[in-house]
Amino acid sequence: MQVDIKFKSIALRWFMNMFLIIVLIVCTVVVAFSLIFVSIYTERIEALSNDLAYEFNALANTTVPGFRDAAIELAANFQYKDKLEVQVIDRHDNVIVTTTGFQPDRVSMPDYEYVKENGGSHTVKLKTAAGERVLACSTALHDASGRYLGAYRWVTSLRTADRMVFNLILILILIALVILAFCAFSGLFFIRSIVVPIRKVSNTARKIAMGDFNSRIEIEKNDEIGELCDTINYMASELDQAENMKNDFISSVSHELRTPLTAIRGWGETAKMSLGTDEALVRRGLDVVLSEADRLSGLVEELLDFSRMETGRLSMVSKPLNISELLAESVNMYVELARQQGIELIFTRPAEDITVSGDRDRLKQVFINIIDNAVKYTEKGGQVLVDQLCEEGCVRISVKDTGVGIPAQDIDRVKEKFYKANKTVRGSGIGLAVADEIIKQHDGLLFLESTEGVGTTVTIVLPLTGQEETEPKAADENESINEER
């Protein structure tokens, strides 16, 4: 079964949230660098042009009658005619002379108009009639008395500057494209390295959700995604085991229910046919019916307890009780059964009664379950030893058998619900799980020690009541008082 899931959101979110931001940043950087370069290069051209045309400031030392002659002389001796055009304008807005010898275009001279009104120097970018971009700067000239004499104006072409700016912008754009291509490639590679494994994880997870617990994800990388794949594989393995245990549980419970029902039906029909003819057979049949009914009732009660445990409704009514007496009652229930199966069941009741606080019925249920397991898994000629010991504020109860034992790989799981280490023996697989929960609710411990082929020991540890701890002390005080008397 192939389940394909299409992913678009991660790549789309990456494109919208990351790549577009990177594009915006790169474009902003390119534009900013271009503007800065243009500004710096323009300032350098302006500064160099001012230095080259600086000698025309000498016209400020002339008079109105000598202004024209001095301008012509300076223009004739200007050394940088190939780099810069300088124009001299008199006070009547007439161009007296230019360093190129050609009459300039008077259509637009905003720089001159500005300095004529405001004085000083003013630089502007213009386009000539031929469409060439130029940089023009006019400087007003005044004599010593402050009288306006005219101005000189230099003009230089921006063709070389524009070509350099264009080349720089082109280089920046190429660098930006390389950066964006690298970001796109690395980003898509990174997204693919995430999306492809996630697609596999999603497809496999859906298969598992649809009941295919044998599906596994091939772990290719040792990173967080690899850990996720390993976790999902482990989950699938656990679900597979849980499914198998559930099926085994249903099978076991069905068998456990069918066996007493078959016995009840069979002996019921036998007793019915024997009415009035064989009273002994009728009584025997009724005894079997009642026994199997009790067994069936116990199994149903165990299932109900398990259901209550799963939903957190397994209630306890704690009262002080004699644990020694309760344990003795539980052992006595199996003395005859053990004898019939050729098993020696030994329990020596302590001389002192021990009191604990707990639910009598629930604790008896635990003892019966553990003793029943010990007898059930012990073969003819074996032994079941029940022991009780009081130590360090608690009572330790152990049930040791010489049965088949539990394999080492199963010992840590036998208290799990539905789990059965030995599927050939009757049982639902939930009794020990319920028993463990009951002991936990009594603030106690239940643990197992087992060696396959040797036997199993189940130990229960329950805390003593406060009365049990304080009574011996009170008795000692009374004895001390009597001795003093």
C-alpha cells in the first residue's frame, strides 16, 4: 500500500519568509552600494574639477575693464583643456571665452543662474543638447569692494563616470545573482533534506495508523530527523507487540470463558438427564457447575478490575487488618488444589499477628493471584513456599515456587497488561498487572525474581501501620514500670 502525501507549505513558507527577505536585502545592498559609489565618484570628479579650474579664481583680483582680457589670457594658458571645459561669463551674462574655443549652449545654465543670485559656487548635473550627461559648476566672482564681476563655469562629461558606475552596478548585480543562486540552491537542498524525510515519515506514520505495524522508516541520517524516524520505528514495534498481545489476550479470554461455559453446559445437561435416576451424579454435576461459575465470575471480575484500573476508577477502602490472617486464608484456598496436583504448598504462620492498613478484598485478590500463578506454573513434585517477615517498618511477603521460571527477556514485562511469557498455560495476562496496581495504591512494592527452569519468587512489601510500630514501645514502657515496682 503506497500513500503519497504532497508537501508545499514548508517550501512555500521558506520562499515567502526567507528567500524573499534575502532578495530584498541583496537588492537593497546593491542599490545602496550603487548610490554610495555614484555619490563618492561624483564628489571626486567635482573636487578634481575645482582643483583644475582653481586658477580662474584670480579673476576676482581684476577690475571690470580688465576682466575680459584677463579671462582670455587665462583660457589661452589653461593646461587641462582635454579634461575640462572652463567658461568665463561677464556681468552681463555673456560668455567671454571658453577653453575649447566653441560657444557653449546657453539653453540651460541653472548653476550659473543660482550663483548669480546667491553667490558662491553651485554644482548641477545636466544633459546637453546632444543628450550627453555632464557635471557643471559655476563660481561667482566679486572684486575687493564686493562688486559682481561675473563668473567662471567648468563643465565635464560624465560619460566615463557613467560607464564605471554601470560596470560597477553590473558587477554588483552579478554578485547578487550568485548570492541569490547560492541561497536558493542551499535553501532548496536544505528544504529537500527536511521535506523528503518528513514525507517518508508521514507516509509510514499513516500506514501505521491504518494498521500496518510492520512498516518501518529507513534511517539515513544521524540527526533530529533520524531520531524521529527511530522513535516512530520504535513506536511501530511497540504497537505491533501491543496488537499481538491484544489478540493473544482476546484469544486467551475467549478460551478462558469458553472452558467454564462448556463445563457448565455439559454438566448441566448431564445433571438434567440424571434427575431422579442418579442423585450422586446430579450433585457432582451441580458442584462442577458452581465451581466453574465461580471461576467464570472471578475472570469477569478480573476484567472489570482491569477496566477500572485503566480508567483510574480502581477504588480502595483502607482499614487496619491482620495481614497474617488474610495471607493464611489465601493459602488455605489452594492447599487442596496443590495436594491434588502433587505440589507441596508450605506456609508457616508467624506467632505474632501483623497489622497493615489496606483494602482486605483487594489484598486477598493479590495473594490469590500470586499463589494461583505459583501453583499453576509448578509441575508435579514441586514446591511452593509462602513466607512472611516483618522488617524495618514494613512486612515482606514472598511466594517462591520451583516452577518453569520466566525467561530473562520476559522478566521486565510480565507486569505489563496482556503480556504472557508462557502462552501454553491458562490465564488472561492481566492478573499480575492488576495486582501490581493494587500494591502501588497501598504504597507498597511488587517485584519478581526468576530463573528459567529453576523457579520464581514474587515479593510484596507493604508498610506497617503507625499502631504496629508504637505498640511494642508502649509495652516496653509498661514492663519497665512493672520492674521498678
